[in-house]
Amino acid sequence: MKFSSSLLAILLAPGANAFAPIRHAGVIQRSEPATSTSLWDTPSGPPYSGPSSKPILDSVNYPHDMKRLDMKELKQLAHELRWELIEAVSKTGGHFSSSLGVIELTVALHYVFDMPEDDIIWDVAHQCYPHKMLTGRRHKFPTLRQLGGISGFCKRKESEYDSFGAGHSSTSISAAQGMSVAKSMLNKRRNNCIAVIGDGAITGGMAYEAMNNAGYLSSRMIVVLNDNGQVSLPTGTQTAGGVRPASQLSAYTSNLIVSKPFQDFRDFAKSLNRLFPENVQDVNKRIDEYARGLVTGGTIFEELGFFYVGPIDGHDLENMVPILEKLRDSDSSKPVLLHIKTTKGYGYPPAMAASDRMHGVGKFDIATGIQVKGKAASPSLTSIFANALIDAATDDRAVVGITAAMPGGTGMDIFGRRFPKRTFDVGIAEQHAVTFAAGMACEGLKPFCCIYSTFMQRGYDQVVHDVAIQNLPVRMILDRAGVVGNDGPTHHGCYDLAYLGCIPNLTIMSPSDELELKNMVMTCAAFNDGPTVLRYPRGVGYGVEKLQSLFGYEFENGEIPAKGTPIEIGKGRIIRRPGGVRALSEHSPTNGSKSSRMGAASRGLLKEHRVAILSLGTRLSEALIAADDAEAADKDIAVTVADARFMKPLDEDLIRELADENGIIITVEEGSIGGFGDHVLHFLALDGALDDGDLKFRPMVLPDTYFEAATQYEQYEMAGLNSHHIMENILRLVRKGVSSKKVEVPELVEIEQ
Ligand SMILES: Cc1ncc(C[n+]2csc(CCOP(=O)(O)OP(=O)(O)O)c2C)c(N)n1
């Protein structure tokens, strides 16, 4: 035991705390930060600007450079770091306000602990920019989230200071506990593992599993709960639970904050006693009057076996530093929960004032906080989905929408404005979202469970066990299905076709354009005989002109139908025939493939020169361009393009007919190996279409690798899923020369959540 009773007595002696006065936690307003640093780092109004030089930050390349700084210099460092961050992100875009909120915490942690020997694990890691700046990567910020640049999240292979990779939430406590147990078993000299987790991330079930286990095993670690009142993105969406943060724990910790003064070092020192075994606590209590009368126990964290410290003002370095030092120097093995209150966007008024706190931003003007807007584009697929769901919900009172803390990203904020009582935000709890939807479906509601493809990975067993085995009509809406651009590998939605395709009972569909998206929303609403999956990528609609010229739609009044129409389950459609003929006019929305549509494919050409592209999803437009280009490049090539629409059930008639008519089938999808192409190939093999050796098959999928941050376009280039890649494939397969087109790479303008 490191703290003797006498040391404790010294710690608790009047005047032992040379630092900040006690302030009441509830007094701290989000818009009026009241810490000592705030006096000089919060500009009063626009135009906003930072310091002209950053001498202290310039002297700190790595955390060891900070160790010589005194408190005044540490505060100056925080000030300079904040402005360095503002300036850097204004030029590249990125996650912004979460980093602003943890500037002081980052400075304090790196000052007190010794990375990389000590481990700091940032949950989600969207708040890691200041950490990166203090650990040798400040000069790399011009490359943030760009091809070949530094990641916007922590990444073990990027730096030895990134203890654990992240991007998805709620993992930090488990990882810290694992590290702590390992350090202890391997007798490592130091055992300091710190998990920094937000009040949003702590809503994820994994965090509770980890706390439960850490308390039970009594694992030495510090969990810093960064409580900023922001749980969902954005917080404040109208839902059945109102507009408050979607978390009862958040309400609970807010109560802790308003009902107690902020704890300062002196209060903390009194309660340090509770870190000790009970017999020592007794001795300490007897010798120290300050220890008597202390309220011990009571918080939910204490009931879980943690030593709770807080709430602490997370922008107050004077208090945080000595508290962290004491926690570092204690050799108690009890896990600690340090509850800090911060303001998301702290120190930059435009961020503090914005409804989303400027969570994720494009480039912006520092003086005003106004973001540089990209070119006016068509509506996003997300908003088209949300409006289609409003149409479905207007027709059918049973339709409800669910989001797991992503109302903005999934369009549930739009739906919530129209149907607040039918909108459910469950917090960052994808597993719960899926089973919650299953329960609703049992009772006859029609739940649309709207989760990014990448985050649905969290709910996998729930999809199998709670939804599919019971054949419950839960509609799983997977936005961002495909490559997502600058967020990189943790956020790509590449795997859903593979991980869902193997589950019996699922109907899986993917629209090729915005009208199909509307139609499929209506299809999901109408289909009540089992679970459905609707997956679509990050992107925007094509707009009328392109839908007409490229796809061959013929719209009445020249407008895209305002409302979708259900389509026939498991039926694809031919879009293009050889010679560039657009075939859509032959279809009604509910009428899928028919053999009578196929005949003209041959144009008298050899079968080995007849190519069918069978696409699932929005790469269809690239397939159509490729078909036109391939035929233009060689008159002896005939290309048919079909839109599969469904991966499950497959349109077997359509595939069989394409195989009969053509010598080459190319499947195209924005998904990993194991998805649509594999299902088609499997069918062809079992159907005997490959037995005669006169059918070549090429699946075009995302390569079996992780795509680092880049623009979405660059990722399609790297993946080989743009039109020229498809055309090259066609030419190669008919053994003709390959021509390459120059590729224009558009500039990055926006970021994801
Ligand atoms: C499993 C998972 N679901 C959803 C998200 C999307 N997401 C990123 S940050 C965030 C909010 C996190 O809130 P909090 O932890 O409090 O950090 P803050 O943004 O407030 O700093 C969400 C929902 C995610 N990263 N991981």
C-alpha cells in the first residue's frame, strides 16, 4: 500500500489543495464555460481568431516534452493546442467538436501518464486529434483523412501512441481491462490503463459488460467518463422519448452534476480513502477528521465496484492534473471511474452554438465558423429514404422508425419531425435496436430498424437469433452500405451482403437509383411475411436527366414519381440491351424479368462476344456507361445490362436466361467477397450452367483488403469498380485490347459521422 495513513492525513490537511476553488457543477453553462483557461481562450464574438504564435506547442513534439511545464504553461499549451486544432480542421474537415471538448483532458493525461508505456484508449477515437498532435503527428494534419494521410481515428499501425484502434464505440473499457490484466500477469513495471469514454459511447452494451467484469475482477484501470450531454448525432431529435439525450444514464450523471459541487482536489483527497481495503479505511477514518462523514458508495458506478471520482470540471487543468497524479500513484487495484463534465466544442463559440456542436465538418471559415459548402447536389439517398418512409408511415400507422444514436445519418431526424411518437432512438445500442424491433414486430408493428451497414455488424446475432429464426418482419435499413470515403476501414459498409446473405428467411434488396429506393421502401412496408434488408450506399440521387438519359426511364411530366410503388419480391430487370437499347419502358414496377425480353441479345454475334453485366445496387450506372463504352470500342461486342434488385431471393429465371444468351457474365456490386457474385455463381454451378465450359464468369467486388481513408471516388478507383474497370474487364474477357481512360479525382468536401 503506497499511501500510509500519515500521508493521507497530509493530503487531507487544510490548505493541502493549492488549486482551484470549489464551484458548483450545476452552475457551469455550456455556453459560458467558467474555467480558469476559459478567460483567455474563448473569444467573445466573431471574427474568431487564434494566437499568432504557439511557442509552447512548438516545443512539444512528444509527451515527454511536456513534463517540464508548470501549470501556467500547461494552460497555455491547451490554449495553443485548441487553436492548432481549429486551424487544422478548418482546412481539411473532420471530426471537430469532440476533440475541442477534450483538449484539457488530453493535456492532463499526457502530462501525468507516460505513454507509450501507459495506455490511453480513446473510445470511438473521433476525439483523438489533440492526442495525435501531442504524439508526433502535428505536422501531418494537412493530410488528415486523405489518401496516404493520417487517420481520423486511433490506429495501432500509425503510432505506438495509439494503444487501441477504434471507430466503433463502446470498446475502450474492455480493451483497457484486457491490457491491465495482461500487464499484471506479465509483471510489467507499470500498469496504467486509461479508457476515455463519452456519455454517448457508454450507452453501448459492451461498456456495461466491461464495467461489470472489471468490478468483479477488480481490474486496475481508470475509466474517464467524458460527460458532455451529447449522446446521439445530433442530440435533440424529436423522438418518442422527447428531445433529451437518449440515455437514462446520461440523465443520471447529469443529476450527479447538478446535485453536487464539482469535486476539487481536496474533496477528492478525502475520498481517496475509499480506494483502500476496509481495514485500512478504518484506521484512516480514526486519524483523519476529514474522512469522517464522507458519503461513500451510492453511485451506480460504485455499486458496480468502481471507485467513483467526480464530477470534475473537465476543462480545469488545475484540478485534473493532481487528481490524475494521485490515481496514477495509488497502487490500489480497484477500477476507478473519473467522471468529468465537458462541453463539446469548448472554446470555439460557433461549435458550442451549433445544434450538432459541429460534430463532423467540412472545411470552414475560422472567423465565422461557416462551412464551405460543396456543389449543390441532388438530395442524398438518406433523405430520399426518410421521405419515402414518411410516405409509407402516412399510409400505414403500424410503420415506426428506429435509430441507434444516428438520427442525422439515417434520416430518422427527418422522420422524427413528422412522426415523433413513432421515432425511437435507443442510444448506441445496435443489438438492442434489432431485438427491440423484433419485439415490436411480434405485436404487429412494422419496424424499420435504420442502422449503418458497418454498425449492424454489432447486431449480428440478434438478426439471426431474434429476427430471422423467428421469421419476424423487421425491416433492416442499411445506409452507408459500401465504401464511405474519409472515415476509412472501420466505417466501410462492405460486409453486409456476405454476413447477411447466408441467413435463411432474409429478403435482401438493393436499389440502383433513387426511384428504386422509394419503390423498395414501399416493398419493405408491404412485405410482412418475414424480415427484409434494404441496403444502399452513401450517395445522392442521380436526378431526372440522368435517370432518363442513362437508365432510360420515361417519366410522365418529366418528373421522378413522388411516391414509390412496391416491386415484386425476387424479380430483377433488364436495363439495357445490346446496341444501347434501353429496356425499362417494357417494365411495370411490379413486373420483373421475362424471357421474352431477352431474344435480341445476340445480334448474330458469337456467344463468346456476348456479355451480360448483372449489377446489384448503384454501380448499375457505371455498368451502363461501361456497356456503351465497350460497344463503342468494338462493334463485335454486345452487352446486356441487368439490375438484379434482389440478392435474396435471386431472380433465377433472369440469371438462367442471361447464362443461355451470353458467353460472359460479369456481376458488379459494392460489397466484399462472399456477397452477391458468390450467390450468383453458386446458383449457376448448381444449375449446371458452368458444366459445358462455354460460360465465363467474373465477379467484380470490393477487393479483400481494408481501404484506408480517401475520397469515396478514390476508393472506387482502388477497388476497380468504376465504369472503365468494367469496360476493361469486358474487353479483356473477349480477348481484345484494353484502353484506359484518364481518371478525374474530385476533391473532398464532406465528412461522415
Ligand atoms: C457502434 C457505433 N455506433 C454508432 C457510432 C456513431 N457515432 C460516432 S460518435 C457517436 C456519438 C458518441 O458520443 P460520445 O461518446 O458521447 O462522444 P462525443 O461525440 O459526445 O464527444 C456516435 C453515435 C459509432 N461510432 N459506433
